[in-house]
Amino acid sequence: MDLTIWMFAVSPLLIARISSSSVTSPSTAQSISTNDTTTMMTESTAVTTGTEKHSSESEASTMLSTQSSVMVTTGFSTTTQGSTIAFEADRVTMAELLKDSNTSKGQQDTCDVEFSPARVIVRYGDPVTVTCLTNRTDFRATGWEASVGSVKQENSSSAVWNVSSLTVWDAEPKCFINLRAPPRQCNKQLNLIIYKLPENISIDGPEVIEKGKKFNITCEVKDVAPINNVWVKLCRDGVTIKQKRLGQSNEKTPESGNVTFTVSADRKDQGWNYTCVVKLIFLLTELNASTLQAC
């Protein structure tokens, strides 16, 4: 969602007027399983200019960057023809991404458990399938303990956790193996993140702004999860000028919040668009400035 600032002379003062808009997320869902750095960005594209509103087509794109990351970018808007969704991945389909995920050993070497894919980031309500396996030969059974989709395979070195629609936030799936020799049984929890794109993103600012004075722009984000991975950026004509984390909570279920940015009014703000951009960022390494800089 954007704010368009207009400046005009009133006596000796130069004034800016802000109009605001909000955008609602579509219901289309998509999941990702990856071992690399993952960034999911939701961005509103409704623009208010004067008395006319222009909305770009809703779309989502997935691509592999040169830094071995997976980025999902979703633009939201509503049109008379409804919302449309399209996925790209530099000639790599989402199915190939899911299939090509590497395996990773569990953190407890004594358990000798591997997951494929090793790390799962799934949208709430989407299907999820993960295989657990062991290289040990003295197994009795392999299975999954979870609040949904529990399974046990006797005399098998592997088991599949398969849920057609993941609609519980506390699934906490663990793979276990029963062994003939010590430790007899061990288990390892899957690295699983369930996310939900915001229901609504809105932007708000004062109706009248005086040149040279500071003013606040507030970005409000409704029902997004996990909030600890959400960053909000304020962009001016496609350039990031400020950014803040939405929340510090470790809560897994959807939460709402807002971020207020303080900006100084200037003559150069005439006709510029301010945009609230929301990013869900899941990193295996520390967050760097370049990850957040681009709008």
C-alpha cells in the first residue's frame, strides 16, 4: 500500500497531503522445503494518486538467487477479474525445489536420524511430506510422533510424515527409531516453520504536513505468523528509507502489530509514493543489510 505526497503553497508554508490505502492478502497458498536461506516477502501494490486508484495485478513469484536462497515475493491487490497467482523459479519449478531438497542428519549423532527435506517452511493449510530414515541396521521400527499425522512402520528403516493440509500450529513432528541395541529408542524433532501471510496491510499518515516538519507514517499488519520473522520497511518511490522488526514474540500463531516511522517533509517529497513492505525472513545465517535494503 502506498501514500502519495502532494505539496502545495499555503501562504508562506509548503504543505503535503497524504492519502492512504490498504491491501488484503489473497487466499492462494504455497509451500517451500529448503536447506538454504529463505526469504518470503509480501508487498502491497495499490497506489492512490489524486482521486484515481490504480491497482497492479496480484502475483507471486519464486526465484533462486545467486546466493543460493529461495525468495517468494507476493504482490497483493484486488481487481474486477479477481486475483491471479503465478510462480517462477529461474526455470526451476516448485515441485523440483521440493524434490531436490538435500537431506540432513539430526543434531544428535547417536540417534543417526536423517530428514528429507532437512528443513521445512510450509504455509498454514498446505500439504507437507517429509521422510525420516536411519542408516542403522538394528532397527525394529521407524515412525513419527506429532499432533497430526503420527505413523509407525514396523521393520522399516524409514517413515513418511504426510499431512494433506497442515492446520495445527503446534504439530512439532518428531521422528523416532526403535532399536535392538542401545539406546533402544531415540528421536529427533523436525525443523519445521509454519507461516501465514498477513490478512491485511494498511498504511496511515497525517492529512496535512508542513514542510520541514517531521511526521509519522504507520504501517499496520494484521494476522501474520510467525511475527518474530516479520520485518516492515518504509519505501519511498522504490527505495528503502527505514525498516523495523514487527515483533519480538516467539509465538507461533498469527498476531497483529504496527510499526511507526518518523519522516521529515521536504519539497522533494512532492508526488512521491510511500509504501509499506512486509517481509517474512527465515535465515540460516545472520541477517545482513542487503537482505532488507531492496524494496
